[in-house]
Amino acid sequence: MIRTLLAAATLVATGSAVLAQTAAPVLRASVIVSDELVRIGDVIDNAGPAASIAIYRAPDLGTTGSLPVAQVLEALRSHQVFGVETGDIREVAVTRAARSITKTEIEDAIRRVLERRNGFGHADAISLRFDRDIATIDLDASNTGALRANALRFDPRSNRFDVVFEITNASGNASTRLRFTGVAVETAEAAVLTRDVERGDMIKASDIAIERRPRAELGKDALSRTQTIGMQARRAMRAGQPLRAADLGKPDLVLRGTSVTLVYETAGLYLTIRGKALDNGAEGDTISVLNLQSKREVTGTVTASGVVTLSPPAPRDFAMSVPAPQRTASARTALLTAE
């Protein structure tokens, strides 16, 4: 009885294996291949002994091609593969697997190699210009290693770099080497004009953009955004020009030829009188003003819009312009206004 059961079990197992081996081949709608050839086992399930037979050349790295079903079936029949179940598939999409390395990855790798070397600072401040255009590079999918610098040459006089990267291959083949040459310069943020400005124009927030420019071109007096807004152009400048300290100044609070208020203030005494500015002046500038009452030229400091505070020698000019009845001890302690 036991022998009969064992024989039955063996027969069932053998029959299942035969059924598995003779299952109908089924076409795949899309496949991904990792080498240069498309094999029968790539395009159908249950390919059996024919699985390793190559029937097509794979598309280029990183690309996808389509095979009409009728063409695939004809190729299979030529290798004695029949009865393939196709369902409603009309085309088989074949994609060639690839390791894609983008231009951004290449640039980042080169910046990291140059960082903190040859006078460079942080990698983010390094700008690269290649000798030839760099596009995405597609490698065989077996190139799984990191983008590792194998050799670097840099000339600080010309800022030229020559770097070789090596990528190891998981299949045991020779490593892939990639070489790049070009120029690397360190950059810094600079406040750049977004429009042409004329001498005397006030700089607004909308007039300024922040761009990275070569540090060597900016010099040590390049301005930040906060240092430019509200300042006044000292000369005409064109859009795109980085701003330096010499390009801007405090805005003029007094304009030549306009009326100003002359102020003299000391302990217990505050005098004002009308004057005419003989110079332009920003806050803190020393300018000449014509006292309209005495017709004498005096010197003072611009302290507010349309206001000039007289320098110490000026009180005698004020004294001459104040009527005699007011020049009393009590008047010196009062608020006096001379018109």
C-alpha cells in the first residue's frame, strides 16, 4: 500500500513538472534589456531551451524601440517556437537599460574635486565653462560605480582644469573613464542693475537683481542688495552692470538753487532763516548756502530734506540778520525765527 502511494506521488510530481515545461509561451508587451542583444527569453515567458537565443539587436542605450507582433512571431517560428499567446498586443516595446549621467552630476562632481583647492572656496561658488558642450551621457547599466576622480590637473594662471573620472563596472569589465576639460572660476553674489539708470536716479528694489559673477571682476567694493536700495546713482550706468561703492551715494536732500531752511541751535537758542543752496548735498555733506536776508554766503551741514545746520562760525551772520530789539538776554533763551 505504501509503495503504491509513493508511486502515485511520484507520478503526480512528474506530471506537474511536464505541465510546467510544456506551458504555452506568452508574449510580453514591454521588456527591458541590459545588453546589446534581445533574446527569445526577453520577449516571451515560458521560452524553455530557446530563451538564450538572440533574435534582435537592442536599441541604443537609454532608448526604446517597438517591434510589430507579426515580426516577433516570425522570428520565433524560425527558431521552432510556436503557439505563442499574444492576447491583444500589437507591438512589443523594447527598452535598453542605461546608466545616465547628467550634466548637473558632472558639474557637481568637478566642483567637489576643486573645492578648497587651488585658492577655491566652497563648491557652490565655482563656475565652470567646458571646452565642448556637455550633454547627458548614457553608459551601459553595468557601470554602477560612483563618479570618482582618477586624475586632476589645474593651472591657477589660466584657471584651466583637466579631470578624469573612473566608474567601476559590476560585470567585471574594465572601468569606464570620462575626461572633461575647461575653465573654472570662483564667483560671488553681486547686486546687478535690471535697467539703465541716469546720474541722480534713486535705486529701488525693482532695479536690483542678485547674480553670481567672477570674483576677480567684482573687486573688494562690490555692493550687496541691502547696500544699494535707497541710494542715488553718481553716474549713468547700463543694465547688467554690477554695482560698486563708487557708483552710488546717499541721496541728495538739498539741490543746488533750491530754497532751504538754515538752522542755528545752541544752548538756550534756536534760530532759523531762509536760504538758497549753492550746492547739492546728501545727509552729512557740507555745502554753501546764501543767507537770503544778509546776502552773505555761509557754510553748513545737510541734516534733513531742505534743512542745513550752520557750522559754528555762522552765528555772527545770524546776529547781523536779527533786528536789534530782539538781541536781548531774554531773546537768547527764546525760540527766534528770522524771516
